[in-house]
Amino acid sequence: MKILRAFKVELDLNHKQKTACVRHAGAARFAYNWGLACKKEAFANGEKTPTAIDLHRELNVLKKSELSWMYEVSKCAPQEALRDLDQAFVHFFRRVKEKRAGKNVKVGFPHFKSRKNGLGSFRLTGAIHVFEKSIQLPRLGRLRLKERDYLPMSGVHILSATVSEKAGRWFISLQVEVEITDPVQEQRPVAGVDLGINRMAQVSDGIYFENPRALKGALKRLKRLQRSVSRRQKGSANRQKAVQRLAQAHFRISNIRKDALHQATTYLTRTKSAIVLENLNVSGMMKDHHLAQAIADVGMYEFRRQVQYKGAWYGCQVLLADRFFPSTKRCSQCGQEQDVILSEREYGCKACGQVMDRDLNAAINLKQLLYV
Ligand SMILES: [Zn+2]
């Protein structure tokens, strides 16, 4: 992908170079004001207004007679100024349109440029080369830079250079086209994600995803339906009905769960360049008869499945921690391990004294695996 960028640094000019820059800025201002006068006149006479190309052609004719001093400056300076003038009119006509449409805008006809506002500026195109301590411009030659290593020396396409004066100091601004691979991916952070029963997912940066509220109610209903099934006689029509209702409740829970998981997994794979998850013991987890735990396990499995395929879409790497990595027992600050009571929400380290939310501590531990 190509993006436009500007780099501005101060120039370190000698007396001769300053004179040349003042002359270029003067030529640019002259061309702009002369072009504006031509356009105004055409307006007043009801004629078609001349374009930058028309004006440049006419200016070249005048250069041969009364404007011979313009030969001392690069032809780019007046040419670019006439282009700016065209742009000024484009914006003017846009504002007129907006005003007519009822917008509260100042129409503001383009102004003549005055010396009162400083020496002004000029823009050059063509052969522009950046060196370590200087920049080479058409006509002006090599100009020293006050700052080294800021202007891009290679890997970019230079479109133009604008030289400007402000309070006695001269600056150069380079407009360049930079080719970048994937801006988003480079800026995306990495994260550890702890999946659990209490919170669906805790991210190492502090963000977490709660279990959807609807899940709680649905779980209650599921429990009731399960009891209802076991109370009915096997093979009876009533049991058959109860089984059907139970299946519907399971389906509903899985949908609620999936929706919530999709939100979390899309967010994570789009905003992170890599995430670390616990590696789940799939054969072990289904043996647990505790309903909430069983549902959570299914959710974790689904979470992992989603981040793996979405990670491929959005360029997010998914890493699984070793099954025996003690993410909940380890202190994310000092690395000490200690036994934790599952009902306890806080992790309090006996070695370094750190107190932290238990799931957050686990998520940070998982993230740290990326740096091992
Ligand atoms: Zn500690």
C-alpha cells in the first residue's frame, strides 16, 4: 500500500543560497498574483477563466521580454504556484456550492499574496536527491540540513520539495510516497488470553469479555429440563417431549455462547498480531460432570477453533501454551509458583507480594510465553 508523507526540516543556508531562495519565493508569489489578476479580469469580462496550463504558456512568452529576470529561477517555482492557484479556485467553487446548499461557510475569494506575510514559499519537482547532511534541488544545488538522518534517503518516491521561510528561518518539506507492507499488522500488540468459567475471556492488557447474561438464565432452564427428563419413564411419549425441549435449550445456549465468542474472537484477531491460549486437555475436560464447567469447556474449545480460523483471515498468530504450563499458579511478576484456591478471585504472591486478579495474572503469564 502506498501512503503520502511529508518530512520537514530546517535548512542551513549561506548568504548566496538565501538570496536564491528569496528570488524563487518571489517568482512563485509573482506568478500566483499575476495569474490571479488574469483570472479576475476574465471573470469581470465574462470570459472563460484561464487554467494553470494557459497561464504558464503565457508567462513563458512574457519571460522572453519583460519578465527576463525569471530565467534566474527554476521554471518549477512559477509553474507550481499557478497549480496552487488552480487549487485555490477549486476550493473557492466548492465553498460557493456549499453556501448555496445552505451550509454556513465563508466563501472567501482567493487573495493576492503579500510580502507582509513573510518571504513566502515555493515548490520544486524533478531531480531531488537527499544526502546525509544535505539536499540537492534543481537550480539551487546542494543545501545543508540542520538535522541529519531525518529525511528519507532511500526506499521512497519523492514527489516534490517545498522551501519556506518563517521568522527568518528557512525550512524544507519533502512530500514523498512511501510503500508500506501492512500498517495495521506492524502496530498491533500481542496478548495472552485466559479462558474461564467466571469470565469468558480475560486479556493480558486488562480487557475482558464477560459471559453473556442470557447464559445464566438459559443454564437454569437447562438444569430444570434435565431433571424433568430423568423423572420421566424411559420410552414414554412425555420423556420424548422432554428430551426435545432439552435439546432445544442446549441449542439456544450454544447460540448465545457462539455469538458472544464471535464478538470476542473477532476483536482479538483483528487487534492483535499474536495471541497465546492455554492448551486444553480435551479428553479430560468432558469427564467433569459439573454443568457450568462442561459448558465452559465447550466454549473454550469453540473459542480456540474460532481464533484459529479468524487468525488466518486477519493475520493474527495463535499460539498454544504447553499443557503443563502453570498459568494460574505462577506469579506474573516474579515467576514464583504457588498453589491457588480456585474459589479465590485474587492472586496474592507470597514471594513478591503482588496482588492481582487471578485471571489477569494467568493471561499475563500466557503473554510472557511469547518472549521466552
Ligand atoms: Zn511474585
